[in-house]
Amino acid sequence: MFKTGTKIVLSSLVAAGALASIPAHAGKTLDAIKARGQVVCGVNTGLAGFSQADSAGNWTGLDADVCKAIAAATLGDANKIKWVPLNAQQRFAALQSGEIDVLSRNTTFSLTRDASLGLHITTPTYYDGQGFMVTTKSKIKDAKQLKGQTVCVQSGTTTEKNLTDFSKANGLNIKPVVFEKVEAATGAYFSGRCVAYTTDASGLASVRNKEAKNPDEHVILPQLISKEPLGPMVRRGDDEWFAIVKWVVYGLLEAEEYGVTQANVDQMKSSTDPVVQRLLGTTEDTGKLLGLDKEWMARAIKASGNYGEIFERNVGPKSALKLPRGANNLWNKGGLMYAYPIR
Amino acid sequence: MSVAPRTPPAKRDWSWRSQAFRGLLYQIIAVVIIGGVAWWLATNTAENMRVRGIKSGFDFLTQPAGFDIGESLSKFDSNDPYWKAFLIGVSNTLRVAILGIILTTILGTLIGVGRFSRNGLVRGLCQAYVELFRNVPVLLQLLMWYLLFTEFLPDVTEAKRIGDIYLSKGGITFPKPIWETGHLFGVAGLLAGCVVAWFYRRWARSKFEATGQVRSMFWVPVAIVFALGVLGWLVGGAPSQFAVPAKGEFAVEGGGALTPEFMAVLLGLTLYTAAFVAEVVRSGISSVARGQSEAAQALGLSKGQEMQQVLLPQALRVIIPPMTNQFLNLTKNSSLAVAIGYPDVVSISNTALNQTGRAVECIALIMLVYLTTSLLTSFFMNWYNAKSAIKER
Amino acid sequence: MAETIIFQSLPARPAPVNTEGLVPWVKNNLFANWQSTLTTLIVGGLLLFYIPQFINWAVLTATTVPNADACRAEGVGACWGVITEKYRLIIFGRYPFEEQWRPLVATILMVALLVMSCTRMFWKKWLVAVWIVVLAAFFILMYGGMFGLTEVQTDRWGGLPLTIMLATLSIVLCFPIAICVALGRRSNLPAIRTFCTIYVELIRGVPLISVLFMASFMFPLFMPAGVTIDVLIRVLVGVTLFAAAYMAEVIRGGLQAMPKGQAEAAASLGLSYWQTQFKIILPQALAMVVPGIMNNFIGLFKDTSLVYIVSLYELTGSLGLALNSDADWRPYKLEGYLFIVAIYFAFCFAMSRYSLWIEKQVNKSKLR
């Protein structure tokens, strides 16, 4: 009796859930987003240049801008985002469990993460590598001088493993001091607990330029010890949503390649270039294939600008982080950023 | 005419309204609801994991961990498997917990007894200590100690030297005896001392019960253990080699070291819990009726005998259960070490959780570790509680 | 001849030793014997040495100017400027700046409600209604979305209002659960007893942060796809369930101490199980364990600081938020910590004093 009773309750629940959330064409996530009128975006609790909230609660940064573009493409409004600041431990669980729709939190793509966490990596928004920051006072010039030293690192990151590999490969016997929160790790470094702080080079630049009292007192060592392709991740089991996130990023890259900017996106709608026409949905309805309308990319660009603009605004040479474009340049300008054609 | 003997009405041994039936019904309802909820949650989880292709299972425990652990009692290499990393975490937790329990007992007892001091200043200080430390969250205290250690101590390169001890942001570095086989004799001596002391106590007690002669039950055993330990060490050739730390280019090298993370956790937990232990001790002592101490004095017992034979045994009955609770709290609070970077079992599990993505498994392991410790203590406490409870019909 | 008895006055006896007043107190408590005198000298000396230094640092040379440069000047002690500069961020967390009057009013309402509930004068039936009204007002003020208030998502809530809300709600909610579980653990029904025992021992066996970890990022995995519950509510439920297990044990202690005769007398009067419990047993049992209950409340209030670890910005978290990423003020974190230590201390100390008072009230009947 117990079993049948529960089964009836359960199956009716399942049925109700199925009715409510699996319509014919588009993915569950997109429908859920449309129903609640918000994209729930998991971001870093605070990393200048990537995702950081000001005192009014406005999020800025490269990762945040990607979310805004996604929100603009799906809901037509870049402000319809619920930001969920996550630390490194929480991020995957939050995405797995459906608490967030997309994880845009300077997250490294790796095989384990792609294959065993129930998540999909989309496409990199920033090519990075892990580096070290030390104080100028310490006179360390080379990461190999860190023999037997303490290095502050955030737990639950690829960084922690890379550090171990680097230490092992070079016989350095580095002592990691592992912190749960990035603020705690940088705080310990600034207080002098560790000789060095290690994370992705972009993160180092962010910490050095935004959080250090005097950036000149800290140097980022030149060598990078790993490859860290960072980008948004989505949950498995919803290919449509996976495609949307991926193609919004490609769209931002394509926009830069073809000169569509935040400022000129409206004029460009009358462009005769067929690629631009397809991108902005003036001829072919590219959005329809993704379950969106045809203006999707035009709105995304209008909200965040193209990839180049996002980069310049948040992390580029003129921003506080002063990072060179380097590997993050477009493929035809010597970088790695290569968008698949939108057609 | 005879009246037929009235038979009592047939006893109905079962009814829909009987207490037994209602009891059964309530239980069935409870089982159905709780079982149903549990089943529902379990199927949801299984379904979610299946749909998203989340790998599950404890097989990851035999995979190489691939990360280093900043401090560990035994050697840990990044190629060692996860289960070993977990064990290191457990040992780090136990290290803090056991040291903390010892220190907090000493400090808490001193402060608790201090509240009965004849000296007003001491009484006042002890009370102020208790009020201050138990009214501030322990997490905040840990964070503050860590801040003090890392912000206000000198840099590693300018470590402060006191004799052969160095003090810096890297922690305390001190001379450490180098382990030799000679020390083994010392340890053997200590163990032998424990055995001898135990027999001595048994003998002294039986003598006391037979003749009423009082022998020291504390200092003599301590002396025996200590003396045999020293004897063993001497037999072993009195090894006294020390690894003395020295200032290197970037750090103090050699010797033993305590990291600021460890010290902050230990200090924070000890000072916080000591405030509670002090209260436990105070209420224990004040729970013993005044007449007891007066009667002991009337019998001509000395102050020490009065404490040892009369007051303490009665106070202990009140003290031990809440004291055990405090020890448990200390052990559980050591999980807050994760906030300041001490690699305890929670911190290691969190790292493992992130490297492998086995959230359910890792959290289950954390809970298992603490649950085992707690349940063992809890069983002991329930047994003790039943033993010491006032007997009723 | 009669002898004349000549009246001879006896010498006056010395006045009784004065046991009242300052001088005898000092004599008895500070200089009773040589050990005591020595202790007084040592402890007093240390106090005289350190207290002026502390006062010098905290008050005399301290600065309250919200300017980091003023703090770095030579000879300046405590830099309370960090508080004057950041106090709004510390107390209200990430709540929108222009809207911060709302959490302020909500917090004042909540504290007033708590003070009211602790005052004997207001122990009336209508207090329940007041609670409902104030809680509703609290949530309307905090969340908004009606009466012309802009909506503020729960992830922006923080600081003191969050601390007080978590503590109050979990205290209120855990109490009925705890009573049920405590009764269940002493029930004659084996299945119910087993469930209650498992629940209590399971929760008491694990640290709060593992419960919070579960609540904050594993719980959604237990739900059917698409169902999400606000993280604040999940954490609140976690804290409540955790506190309930501890509270249940305290209450069970009280139940255990009740003489069996009470229940038997009630049964012989024909009272049902629930009547017996609610009219006879619980009132006496709860009165007996008031100190334990209050201690649990204080513990719960302090434990709310742990939600910082799962990234909710209550008081401890919002301090980190305010200071960690600001290079100018980061060196003055100690002052920030002392500030929130003072806040926590004020609340917990008040509660512990109140606990002593209520203990006296409850024990009045025994003091006749």
C-alpha cells in the first residue's frame, strides 16, 4: 500500500514536472529561464576584471559581461540576471544541482571536469596560464627559487594540482597553504604568511592591480606553469542550452571579427556583408535554430559589446588589470580566439 | 435460590480504539512518511545524477590524489591515493582535537577553580575571562588569532629569535630531538612505568580499604612513570641530539615547526572551550553540598584529602557528562579550521570534492568521521548517564 | 553589716571587626594572607601595566577619521576610522545603499520584538499576533516588491539583519521540533523512538558546517529537476534542524528529571497523553531546564556566524566583504573584528544576563 501510494504521488509529481517543463522544441533550461524571467548566473565572489560587484550590486567584469550577453540573447534584457556569487568549492555543485543556469566564473576546462562532473565545458572566453606573484622585496626572479617556500593557494582549483605538479617536476618541495576562500588566500599573502601567491595569471594581475596597496611592491613571475582555458560551463542533459551559451560566445567573437560593436550594432543591421546579416538576424533567422528569436545576437552585442570590447573594458591594457591581448587575440591577429561560423 | 456467580465480562483483548492499536497506527504512519520522504529524496538524487552523468561511488579513493598537503604528521606524496589524504586530514583533526582537549581541560579547570579563589582580583579576572570568551563566536576568535599571527609577527626573513626558537609569520620553529633508537628505550620505560603505576595504585587502594592508611594516589604514580621513562632513556644511551633551526635565505629551516594555521586553530579552540569547561567545573564544585566539606573537616581530613576523597568524586559525577560534551564540541568546532587554511579533514575533503566532483561521497566521509568520534563518546555518556541517574522504581 | 557592692565598670570591649565597607573587603579579598597578597601584587601589576597601554591604543591615540592616511601617521593607535568609513557595509552587507533604511527599520523592529518577548509584562496571548505582524513586516521591508518598495533579492541581504533573522527564526522554529523529538525519544512506540534517536544522534554527531554544506550546495541535488529553493531558506532549515537536535536533548534532560508520579497522577485523573504532556509534564520540565535552553539560544546566535563559510554575508562575512578587497583598509582588520566582537558580545551577554534573571523567576516557587 505504501509503495503504490507513494508511486501514485511520485508519478503524478513527475507527470506534473514533465508537463510543466518539457515542451516540444526548446530545452528545459531555456523554458525555466523564460518562466522565471531571469538567467541565474554563477560568478566569482569577487575577482576584479572578471566578476565583481560594486557597492550598488552591479556586476562588472569579463565573466559578468558574458552572462549579460546571454541574458540579453535569451530574455532581451541584460539586467534580468540573478547573480550567485560562488567560491571554488561551491561552483560545480551549484551548477550540477540546477541552482544556477550557467557558470561563468573563471573556471578552467579540463578532462575530469568535462567528463565526470555531469557538466559541459562550452568554449573558452579567456586563455590563461598559472603564474606566481611574489613581493619585490623577496628578490625572487624565478619560480624555481621557491624551493621549500610557502605558497598561498585557493582550494578546489586546478591551481592546487598544478602547483603540486610543478613542485614535483622541479623537486622544489613547495609548501602549499590552502584556503577555502580567495579573499583568505590573498589576505594571507598580503600579510606575509606566504612567500608567493599562485593562481591564473589574469587572477594575479587582478589581485595585484586592484587589491595590493602598492602594485609596484609585487611582481608576477614571467613563467606560466600550466594551460588554463577559462570559460562558461553548463549542466549536462540540456543540449539546447549548451548550444545557446556556446554560440553566444562565438557570436561575440564573430562580432569582433566583422567589426560589429556596441555602438554601431544598429547601423550594422543595414550592412550588406552576409556574415553580419546572419549574425544580426537581418536575413537568416539564426536564433530560431537555438530556440531564440532572430535578434538574439544583436541584443547581446548591444548589451555587452563584442568580445574585443569586453576584453578592453575589463582586463585589457587600458583597464586596471593592464593585461596584454596575447593569446586572446582573434585567430587572424595571432591569437587563439576562433569562432565557428554562424550560419 | 442461588445467584449464579457473576462472571466478569469477556475481556476484549483487542479494539480499534485500544492504545496498542493507535500506537501501532502512529508508528506505521511515521514509518510511511519518513520512509517515503527518504525514498523520494534518494530517487531524486539518483535520477539527477543519472540525467547529468555525474559519476558516483567511492572508487576515487584509490586514485592518486595529485595535491600536496601543507602539514601532515606522516609523509604524504601527491601520488598517494585519496584515502591516504583523508587519513592525513583525520590525523590533523585529531592532532588539534587531542591537544586542544588536554590544554582546555587544564586551563578550564584552573579558571573554574579560580572562581572560588579567596583573592578578589583572581575571581574577577576568571569571571571576566569566561564572559568574554564564551560570548564571542568561535569562528570569529579563530579568524582573529590567525590575523594576529599573520599580521603582527615579523616576516619570515626577519624572524624573531629567542634562544634557538624562531618566531615569525611562518610560525614557531624550535629545536627538535632527532629520533634515535635510544629514544625507543625511553618510550619503553614510560610504558613500563604506566604498568607499574597501575599496579601500585591497585595495591595502595587495597591497602587503604584494608587498613585505612592513605597513600598518595597521584604523585607517586606520576613519579614512577617519569622515573622509569628517564631510566629507559639513560639505558638507551641518553641520546640528546637536537635538530636546531637556522635562518636560511628565505625561511627558517630545520627543526620542528608549528604553522600559524595550527597555532591559531589550537589557541582559538582552547581558549573558547576553556570558558565553557570553567563553567562546568565551577558548577560541579558548587553542586557538592556544603555539609560534605564541613563533615570532612570534622573528621579531621586534610585539605588535600578532603578534595581528593570527598569533594572531587562527588563533583566529578556532575562534571564528567557536560565535560565530555565540551570535548565533543571542541572536536566538531575544529572543522572551522577550514576558514583559516589548516588542512583538517573538512579542508582535505573539500579539495577532494573539487578535484573529483564526488560531492555526496566527500560530505558523507566528513560526516562519517565526526559521527564515529561522536557516537563512541555518546555511547559512553549514555552508559554513564544511566549509571549515575537516580534510581526510580 | 552589709558589704557594699561597688559598681565597677568593665573595660569596654573592642568594637566588632568591621566586615562591611571597602577596607575590610580589600583586606579579606586582596590581602588575606601572604599567598593572596602575592597574587594581588603580581596580577595587579600586570593589569596596571597592560590596561593603560590598551586604553592608550584604543582610546587616547586612536583616530576615528575615515581616512586611511590619518591611520598610517606615526603614533596613531587604533584606527576606528575603518568603522566610520565602512560601518554601513559591515552592518548591512551588500544591501542596496539607498535602501538601507529598510534593513535598519526591520532590525529595530525585530530587536524590539525580542526585547518585548523577554519582558514579563507582555507575556499575553496577543504576543503571538505581534510576532506574526513583525515577522511579516520584517520580510516585506527586507524583500520589498510591494507597497512601492523595490524588490531586493535575498542574495543581497547581509550583515546584522541577516544574523538576527537567522538566529530568531531558527530559535523559534527549532523549539516545537525539539519538543516533539524530545517526547518522541521518550515515547513507548519503538519506531518513533528509533527515528527520534537516530535524528538526534546523527545531527549531534556532525559539525554544523557539514550540515550547512549539505544545505547550501547538495540539497538541490535531492530535489526533482527544476525545483529550486532559495539558499537562504535552505541554510535556515539546516540551522534549525541542527539546533533542534541539541534543544531536544536539553528538553529530554528536563523530562527525564520529572518524577514518574507526575505522569501517573495525571493518568489517574484521566488526562490523555497530550494533555498530560502539555498541562503537567512540559511546563515543569521546561522550567527546570531554562538555563540549558538559554545556553542553546546563545550558542545558536553565535553559530549563525558559520554561514559565512557557505558564502552568506552575515556579520562576519560582511566584514570580510568590506575589508578584504580594499587595500587601504585591509591593515585595520583587527579594529573591524573588534567592532563585530562588540556586537556579538552585546547580544550574547544580554542573553546570558536575561537567562540568569529568568532562572530566578522560574525558581521563585522553590524559594518560598
